[in-house]
Amino acid sequence: MKKTAFNEFHKNLGAKMVSFAGYEMPIEYSGINNEHITVRNGAGVFDVSHMGEFWVKGPNALELVQKVTSNDASNLQIGQAQYSCLPNGKGGIVDDLLVYRYDVEKYLLVVNAANIDKDWAWVNEQNTMGAELENASDEISQLAIQGPKATAILQKLTDINLSEIEYYTFTIGAFAGAEEVIISNTGYTGSGGFELYIYNKDAEKVWKAIFEAGAEEGILPIGLAARDTLRLEKGFCLYGNDIDDTTSPIEAGLGWITKFNEQNNFIDKEYLLKQKEEGVSKRLRGFVLEDRGIPRKDYEIVNENDEVIGRVTSGTMSPMLQKGIGMGYINKGFTKFDTEIFIKVRNRKLKAKVVKLPFV
């Protein structure tokens, strides 16, 4: 198993460690609910160094990015980022990712940890225009400091005015004694905060500086389990659950990152445009349980006649709502908001309602 630069810190803090995407990662420290609420009300630190980072450089960099991603990167200014996906040529999704415009001819693709090898092979296979590619995944550490108190804590460690870094923008500069740190505001929790991309050699001092700066505000390390409950409350997709090689961005409600303008000739454009125009047979929807229970991945979704109309892709007990919440693909005819559906939990049919995302 691979280890991030923060592995010993996690163990010294008593984290429960698990194998995740080939890495030994912390799943929880003080408990999922406590960690979740800390991020919603204060500030927490996630080690997300297992994520993948690919540089795309040179005069043909934009051409490759436009080919492999569904969003329109030609609109990005230097210092802007966008959420996008990699269509797989068969109507599905290779991965979802972030695209950063770092310089005139330089882009950073940030991909999911479990898909690094698959994504790297895919992007190289599509690189018929000769863009320069570099897989920097093993050289970069990444921390996500999330929560309403994150900005004030991190501001103690840099001269950069963090309040000027708007949502889905980033800057590069000195942070906690480290140079050339990418400070990004994209967030996967919906509670505000920043992501720091740092060289591995600077990882230890940055980690220590953040926890010293945040001690008075009660900053805590947060594991992957609370990261999952936080993102689900905000209705953010998780690759491998809510989207994968068999789901299209249109079915997944990601039409907003699928741009069909003239300058955007991405893989699967015609197929996905047809889906958008003609409609799809199922859609990813959020739901809240009205009966007591916890929905889990792959539970059946049924109608009042016990006929299967869908499948749960993500589910949990919401720490903020104290209700079971989830997402799943639901057949056409049952996707309108406020539609009554049922989740099959063992032999029981739990009543639920289709709702608009986010949950909180």
C-alpha cells in the first residue's frame, strides 16, 4: 500500500486506517458525527494526497483538454478552475475531475485516486495532437481545510488575501513557509474552505503550522468517512457510486458541465446531445426517508406496488438532518420532486420522498 506524506501524523492521532484506492488512509479519528459537525460549524483538515494530478502543457494543451473533458475549458482564465468529466466514448464516464488553468499553455487535471492509472492511460490514448503530459501524482501532497472557520485560520499563515479567492478560482504563492503552493477554493463539503497543493518536502511543516494556527478554533483532522457524509448532504457525486463507466452525465444531472457549443468537440458530444434533446429513461435523484432507517448503496427503490423503479447509489444517516438521505437512479415517471418512493431495507419498505439537492 502507498502512504501519503502525512501517514505518521494520522497514526499518532489515533486514526482508524484503511486501504483506499491503493493507499493507507484515515477513515475516522474521533467519530464520524463529531468530525462531520466540526466541519459544518468550525474547521477540519482532510488529507487528500491520494488524489491524482496530471499536467497538460504546450501549444496543444487546450486542444487535448477540450477533447477529453465535457465542460468548456476555452472559457477558463488563468487562475480559474472548473468541474468536468471524462466521457468514455460509450456514453459513460471515465472519471469526474477538476481542470485548473495554471498558465497560458498549462493546465492541471485533478482526478480521483482510484482512477489515476485508468485516467492516465485514457488521456494518453487520446493525445493525438502531441500535448505534453506529466503525471505528478506521487510528487504532490494535498490538504483540504474545510469549514466556516477555515479562512480565518489559514489567513494567519499567508500574506495572500484568502477572501479574494472566489469559488472555483485559485492562486499560487507562499504559505506557512512553503513556496509555490496552489491555494484553491473548490470544496467538496459545501462548508467553505480551501485546498492546498504542496510539494511532498513541505508537507510536514505545513501540516504542523495549520494545526498550530487552528488550535484555538478547535480544528480537527477529518477522515474519509465524514468526507463522504459531508459531500452527500450537499448532493455531490462520488465516482464509483453515483457515476461510473455505465452512467452518462445527462442521467447524472451533470448537464451543466456538458457544454454543446461549437468550440467544444469532446468525446461523445453527439451521443450526449441526443440524450439531452430526447430525454433519458432514468435520472439521478436525491431522496429523504420519511420512515426511520438508513439507505445503503445498491438497495432497491420501489413504487407502492413493490415494483423496482431504481437503485440507491449513496446513502447515510444525515448528521445535520438526523434523517436517512440518499441518491439513486430512478426510472422516468418517478423523478419529479415530492414523488413518493420506497427503499427496500431487508424485508421492509421504507417510505421516502424525492427532493431537490442539496439536502442541507
